[in-house]
Amino acid sequence: MELPRIGMGTFGSDRYDEKTVANAVKFALEAGYRLFDCASVYGNEAEIGEVFARAFASGTVKREDLIVMSKVWNDMHGAGKVTESCLKSIEDLRVGYLDVYFLHWPFPNYHAKGCDVTSRNADSRPFFVEDFMAVWREMESLKIKGYVKEIAMSNMTVAKMKAVLPLCKIKPYAHEMELHPTFSQKELYDLCVREGIKIIGYCPLGSPNRPERDRTAQDIADTESAVIKDIAGKYGCHPAEICLAWAIRKGHTPIPFASKERNILNNFTVGDRIRLTDEEMAAIEGADADNRLIKGQVFLWKGSDDWRDLWDLDGKIADWRFVNDKWIKKEN
């Protein structure tokens, strides 16, 4: 399966309702998009499925011409629940099968919609290899049974990937990760390339419409980067288009969401209109500031108040123990 150079995300954040996202998908289909990144937790798969069904019925597009992706959410990691979630997404999206199915996050969790970053659910747990592999085995069975063409991972770290890849009977086809010019995740990116794992980049524009709870004062807006703005000026385009041109030139597949028809078209045609030079790519690489925007605070467990615990920043998976009704990290 070859991935197109750009796809369409369907995460409406807290700003776009289901109908708005579905209308954007409809326009994107008609404009030529063929990859759509969906997820059960986005709460809009049924509405998107209606768009797909009408497009198939009208002959606008054939099912086999699309790459439709979805994901199992963190509260469906139990035995049998992965399959249940997958079949529900297939039914809601009205596609018969999924081209790629992702394990959305590598640990079990539940948080209420609209909760703040201090929320801690009693069932939330840190990452454990054994837990992850139990879920991955069911993911593997989905491919074996033909419900999905490929299975994939998302939001992993170098340490987590190194721990689980040798245990996989079926390697992940792809990895979906936060990627934008100020956050290129070079070590993880290079690992995926070495392993032959395709890379799909979310937040390719620096996620200006991400939920308020994910924002901190230290965040950098990619479209305000002096390097990005300078290159955009040379091409006479919006800085967001340079972010996408950077992604396309690097060779991974960005999945921006846009609600306005003008922006949907502009995103889709960036690869034809803007071809960055080696010098421009080098300048953008120099703007990398380790600027993670989706920190994941709502996925933390009782005993942790630091989003960095999710991301193995020291290159190691921490050793957590459950003591007195909360998780305690064992210090090295």
C-alpha cells in the first residue's frame, strides 16, 4: 500500500462539530484527497461514514481507491474490546474494512470529555510492555482475520518501540506521531525509517486549534517561526504551507485538518506549488526546538503530575509500582 503525500485529518479538537468535520471530508473527497485519518474517540465516524456511503453510491470514488484509517481508544484495551472497537469503526465509517488500524496511545486510560489537565482516572496506568503486547496480539488478530489490511502504532517513544518491536509477530505498518518543523522527533523518525515503518505526521501545522488544555506558555507557534515566515515570504504563501511542504519533502505523510474549502484545497496542492530547496530544508531543520505541543497531561495516572512521564525523555521506560492507591516511580 502506497500512502499519498498528504492526507486529511478528522480531529475537530474542541472547535468543530461532527457536521462541520463531515462536510470538510466531503469537500476533500471531491477535491482529490484519498487518505482519511479517523478515530473512534473523535466522535464523528458515523457522520463521516455517511459521506463515504454517498460517495460510493454516486460513483464519486470507489472504496478501493481510499485509504481509511481509524484507531482503538485507550478505554478499549481489554480482552475482546479491541475487536469490538474495530468492528464499530468499520460499521460507523461504512467502509467494509479498514486500511490501517492504529493503537491510538500505548497505555490504558479514560478521561471524561472536557476534563482539565489535573484529571486522574483510577483505571489509568503507566506503560507496561506486557499490557501493550496483550493489546497488540489482538491487533494482530484483526489483520489475520481480514478486518484490517494493516495495523499500526501511534504516540510511541524510542524506548517503547525498542522494547516491543522484537516481540511483534506482525510489525507495525506505520507510526503516527506529532511532527512539525519545531518538533521533528529525529531519533524516533530515524528509527521508524530504519525499521521500514511508514510515518504519518499529525499536528503538521503546529496545531493552532488544539484544545486549550494542551497549551502552555512555553509553546512555540510554527507559523510564527522566523525561519518559516522568511521562507513563506520568498514563495508568497502562508507559513502553514511551508510546514506542509517541509513534511512532503521529508517524505512522511502529513494529515492536516481544515474546515474552510480554500484551506483544504491549498493544503492538497502544496506539493505541486512549493518545492523546498536543500538549503531551505536545512534552515528549517535548524529551527527544531523540541517543541512538543500535544503533551498528553490528561493521560497521566494517580501519582504523576508531570507530562514528561509519558515520553521517556531519558531514553528509558520508568519502573512504576502501585503503592497505597497510587503509582510510585522507582528512582534509578
